[in-house]
Amino acid sequence: MNASAHIDRPQSQTVHTGHKTNTFKWLLKREFWENRGGFLWAPVITGAIISVLYLILAVIGSIAGRRAGGDSFQITDEGNMAATLGGFGDGVLLAGVLLAFTVLAFVVFFYALGSLYDDRRDRSILFWKSLPVSDTQMVLSKAVWALLLAPIIAVAVGILIGLSLWLISALTLTVNGVSAGTAVFTHSHPLKIIGGVLASLPVYILWALPAVGWLMLCSAWARSKPFLWAVLLPVLACVIVSMIRILPGTSFPVDKVWYTLVYRGLLSVVPGSWYPAIGLDPTGGQEINSPDQLASAIDLTTSWQAFATADMWIGVALGVAFIAAAIYLRRWRELAD
Amino acid sequence: MNAVATNTDATNVISARGLRKAYRSKLALDDTSFEIEAGRIIGLIGPNGAGKTTALKAILGLVPFEGNLKVLGLDPRTQRDELMRDVCFIADVAVLPRWMRVREAIDFVDGIHPRFDRAKCERFIANTQLNPKLRVREMSKGMIVQLHLALVMAIDAKLLVLDEPTLGLDILYRKQFYQRLLEDYFDEQKTIIITTHQVEEIEHILTDVMFIRDGKIVLTSPMDDVAERYTEVLTTSDTIEQARALNPIDERALPFGKTVMLFDGVPRQQLAALGETRNPGLADLFVAIMKGTYA
């Protein structure tokens, strides 16, 4: 790489003053090398399986439809049909993204939980610590993957899954001679959906921060079984509070305790888990009767309302504190069992 | 920085005073003090649980401790990030991450280490059976150490710490390990600290030796001085009483009525009269000094 800079000097005496290092970039690469199975292949393989199943279903459906009597699908009201199919297209696109998000929730949960524990258990932390990498950089590179890069990959893969399902739907309908089959293309709103999904990313980062922070803290702290610490501690605390309330004369806001410790502390890694919290379901509370309503309901920019809640920002503050504590523990904690 | 400091007036690479570290109730470092100069290869030798690894971990800033410790002029507790640019270590065999490929390991260290010489590392790798696509989990223990050593030797560090680097390796890999280290890495700018139980194998490459016992340094000396200070005498039944009068620190019987005695600080000419004299092996000296450790 930079050998040319030192070409006139004997190798052994080379002083590497010109050696460019970009530590953080390489730390991020390192995380990807180690976890590409979870970050990339898990959503890709899930998407491929679902697409193939959907395709098989479409073929079987087409064949069954023909046998049942050919063109019984002929619809008179073409306009309404087109709108319905457009809405169906939107739904299929969104389903792809939701699929990738479901995978993401599991991946992020277990990644964060293992991120600062696994290398202490297999002792490879001693190798990382023999290199000029600060513990802060190390921990932050893992947080960036959990909160930013893994979700970005999930969104990208999710959109691809959605598009492939969308394509299969449209082709199936067209091939079967449904009169308005192309309406899946013409009457759906792919850009709106993709835009909405992308817009929800910043919300996810901040919303998931306390949960990811808690999981990483447990990961940095536990001598063994980080999963038990991370999950049992909050759940048991909630159960105990619930039991205490059975005593006469005590009044704990039990639901709030459960919400704080379990929902925000653990389940916030699930994309979209902010909807119930901001008193909004993603459909905007309205019943979906017509395809148009579905299209507008899918407007995920409603996510941004989460920024206006104190809940969000208290979570962010706690998340930052958890990660700071994880950095401290990373510096001094010894090997795991 | 201070790279221009010459050997003669170089400040000590490590300067430790009154180190203390307790695990639960046991003291791993007990008022430990020592100095290490640049350009030396030091063997830190002690029985199990004597505090070797703790001392090394303290030097590397991996454990908290009390006392005054400067490594390359820096405090490993508070200035570790800066320190690690000039210090490298192999803490144990087989600590490379199992998922990593040879190529990835080289890319990563090249990417983050300002003193890494990629060409040198690739030259070392070329002399082994390692190929770029091989993963650590597919390697034998010996190959993992070869990779680790290739990475570390390509780093132009001022201090290299090796904690039992050859544990569990066969004799071929062990010999090769120390040979490479001596031929391709060590020079008068560098300092190497080694701990191992295989004392005989590193004896000939050490310039200095430190014995540690119960968290205290019980002997620290250049190897040349060790040879001067300690003498082994092969006594026969005729001279045995005479020899015992000179207070040997250790004696062990050999077949045919002969006894080997180890003397500390008795002039060699005087001992020559009692029988055949020779320099004691480091292992025998170690056994003599550590007598009663597990009693």
C-alpha cells in the first residue's frame, strides 16, 4: 500500500510515519467479517425462502384457478379493481420490509448481547487488546452496527424482498389474465413506502438505544450467561413488583414498571415498537376499508411523532449512559468464564 | 518522540515500584519492584500462581493495581491507548478469533496499526503453510502461533510481552518460535519479556532473568552475572563434608555416590578443589531458589 513512500530505505529500518490508519473504518469492517451471517445472510436467506414459497403458491394458485373454470376472475368494475390491486401491491412491498425487520430484531438482540462477551469467553479479546485500539472505539463500533448499519442492510434487503414479492404478484395476475393485473404496478406506491421505511431509520436508532445499551452493558459485565442477566433481571424485577402490589395498601404503577424495564429495556430492538408507545398504531387508528386508506396508513413518517415524546429522550439518555458504562467495563473487566 | 534516545542513557523501558494487587484474599503482587532496560530479553520465571501473569497484565494495563509503574514512560492504567502503539503482546496460544481468515487478520492489523509492515508480515507467512483464505478455526495450534508471530513480528514495537507463548506446542514449533524471534525480530532497540515454564528452551536466548515468588521478585540478574555468582560442583563422598561446610543452597544426589551442590557467591577457584565445577542450568537454579514453594 504505502511501500512506495519508503522505497529507498531498507525495510527493517522503515519508520512508519506515513502509514495511514483509519481505525474506526477497520473496526466496522471487522464487525462485518465476524457477523456477516447475521447482518446480511439471515435476512437474505429468509427473503429468498419466502419469495420461493410465494412463487410456488402463485403457481399452484394459477393452476388451481384455471382448473376451477378459467376466467371467473373477470371483474366488471375495473377502476375499483385497479385500486384494490394497487393497495395489494403496497401490502406486499411492506411485507418484505417487515420480514427483514423481524429478522433484524433477533439479529440485533443477540448481536448486542454477545458483542462484548463472546471475545472475553474465547479469550480473543486478548488479541484485540494487544492492538492500538481504544476500548471506546471498540464498543462504539459495535453500537454503530447494532443501531445504524445492521438496520440499513435490513432496509435494503427488505426492499429487495418486497420488490421480488411485488413482481411475483404482478406477473401472476397478468399471466392469469386478470384484466387489471398491471394495476399492481401502476396503482401502488413503492417510492412512498421506501421513503417511509427510510424515514423510520432515525427513529429506530434513538428508540432502540436504551435496549441496545442495556444488552451491551450486560454483555460487558457478565462473567457468564449474559442472556440470563439481561433478560431475567428486568423480568424478575417486574414480577416482584407485581407481586408486592398484591399486598393491601400498596400502589405501584406496575404497568409502567413493566413498560420501562421490559418493553423499553429489551423489546425496543423491534423496529416499529414505538407505534404503541406514541399512542398510534401504524394504521393511524382508522379502519382500513379501501385501498387508498391503506396507502395513506403506510405513511411511516408518522414515526417521527416519537421524537416529540419524553419517553424517547429519557431512553436515549439512559442508552448513552449504559454504553458509557459498557466502555468502562470493557476497559477493566477480565475474561469471562 | 524519544526514539533518538541511545542505548547507553536510555531510560528504563519498565520501572515498577511497590506494585500491589490482591485477588480475593491472595496477594498476586506484593510490593513488587523491578527495572527493565531497553534492548534486553528478560525471562520472568516463577512457579504457578507466583504472580507472573498478573505482573504482565499490570504492565499491559489489563488489570487495576496499586503502586507506581511506568512503561515506556507511561502509566498503563491511564495512558493505555497511547502505550499500545509501542507495545505488543502474545498473551496465550490460540487467542486469535476463530472466525478470522489469514487475509483478514493481515488487512485488519495493517489497517489499524501505524507501525505494521505488511510486506514483512507477508514474507513471514510465505515461509509457512498458511494461505490467505485459511480460517483460524481450521488451523492447528502451531499454525495459529505462526500466524500470530508473523503479525507481531511485523509490528515495530519497542516492547514485546510473551506470556507462555508456546504452551501446548510441539518441540519443532517451540524451537522455531524462539529462533524466528531472535533472528528476525530482536534488536537493540527492542525489549522482550517472556514467561514460560519451559525454562531450558529459552535459557540460551535470555539476556536477563527474573525469578518471582509469591508476588515478590526474588532474583533479578543479567545471565552473565548468574553464571558468575552461582556454581555447581560435582562432589564425591570424599569432599562432601568439606563442601557442605560452604553452605550450598541446594544439593541433589546422583548415582554412584556423587552429589551435585549449588553454591551462591562462593569463588569458583575455591570450589574447584572440591570437584568438577560448572555453570548451573537455569532450571536447577530455579528449583533451588524456589524450594519449599508448595510446602
